[in-house]
Amino acid sequence: MNPSRWLTGLLLSPALMILGLFTFWPMIYLVGLSFTQGSLTRLGWHWVGLENYARLFADPDFWQVVGNTVIFTSGTVIPAVILPLGLAVVLNQAIWGRSLWRLLYFLPSVISLVAAALAFRWLLQTQGPLNQLFHTNIPWLSEPGTAMLALIAVSVWHQIGFNLVVLLAGLQTIPASQYEAALLDGANAWQRFWYITVPGLRPTLVFVVITTTLFTLRSFEPVYLLTGGGPLNRTNILVYYVYDQAFNQFDLGYAAAAAVVLFTLVLGLLIWRVRYTEMEI
């Protein structure tokens, strides 16, 4: 065997051992746990096969959580892509202040999501600054119709800066000659945006959509700190549902089955992203 392969394997082995111990083994253990029944309050485990998955897919609360997750994800992804796209187009045409505005918009992404959720909880109190500013008395975090809006607002606010920076970088890769040629042909601003900007940003837009979707699917802190899944289970999303079943209901096997469903969804998005990238290349 080629000695260089032995050397490569030797150099990679520490990283592979760490990766296997802290990444692959937990995933394997999670899948195995989903086929068992156990609790944090008693010793012993026993094999139940697909019983946890049968319970999961027959549980109306689980499907409500799935619906909540779809609403939360779509409500975050759509504005968190459209708004920074519009801002990026404007900033890309700015003569001065582009770096400053990019920095200001990116700052929310640097702030801890826990700190952001706590700040929004203070702002959205019934007697909080937002209601005092508009002279209203809306219980933002305790009404089913407004609690989800509050979570979406936190998520969009935290993600918009990162997406702006990525989209602005993508815009700067589009040759200016294409816009100049379109101007000579008499294309208006909308036509230049739709036929030059959007096709030129297609790989970047796919990346932004996937990363924003993954961000929303793992958003635990806002739900935990703002609503606790309520009111009436209206803001309970998959990642919080897994936590609640494991550490509040102490049903680890059932929680593991829900986690496997979430993991499968995330893995599917990642596989699709990789295949799309290979097609573009």
C-alpha cells in the first residue's frame, strides 16, 4: 500500500475519532433509542419496534406541531429572503456607506439568540414598550393569533443580516456589462432584476433558502423563552416538541422517534442541496 495513504490516515484519525464519538455515535444511538421504551424516572429499557413511530403518526398533537413548524418555517423563510434581497439590490447600487450599512444589518446575527429572545419578551409584554408606543394593550405572547407572529419576528430579525451579506456578495459577482447591455436594449428596472439579477443569484438564493430553513428548524430558544409552546400548543414546533417529550414527559423513546423525523427532514434538505450544487457545477 502507498505509504502516503498510511500517513494520511494517521493524520486524519484523531479528527475522525472525535467526529465519530460526538457526531456519528449520537446519531446511531438516537435511531436505536427510537425503537425502545424508557424513561428518565426509572431504570431499564425494552425493545418496542415501531411502536413509538406508530404512536407518533397517530398523535393529533404531533400533526399540530408539524403544522406549526411549517407555518413558522415558511413565515420566516419568505420574508427573511425577500427583504434582504431587496436591501441587497439597493445597497449594491449605493455609492457610499455600503460597508457601514452591511455592518449595521449584520449585527443582529452576531447577537445571541437567547439575548434576542429575552429582549423581544421585554418589548412584547402587555405593558411593554411596544404597546406603550402604539397605545395598545395586545397580549402578544399569550394570544394564539399573535404568539406565532412574535416568534417569526424574532427569527426574521436574527436571520436577515446574514442573508443580506450573502446576497450582497452574490450580487457583486454578476458582471456589470450585463446590466449595461440591458440598459442599451431599453430594459426597465424590473426587467433587469427579473432576467439578470434573479438568474445570476440562483445558486446564492438556494443557499440562503436552505440555511434559513435549517435555522428555523433548529430554533429552540425563542419558543422556550417566549411562549413555551403555548398558548394552546399553537407555537410548539418540532425541536421544542422533542425537548418537551424527553425532559418534561420523560418519554425518551417517543422523543427519539420525533427527533429521527426531524433529523430525516434536515438530512433530506442537505442531500437536495448537495445534489443541486453538483448539477450547477
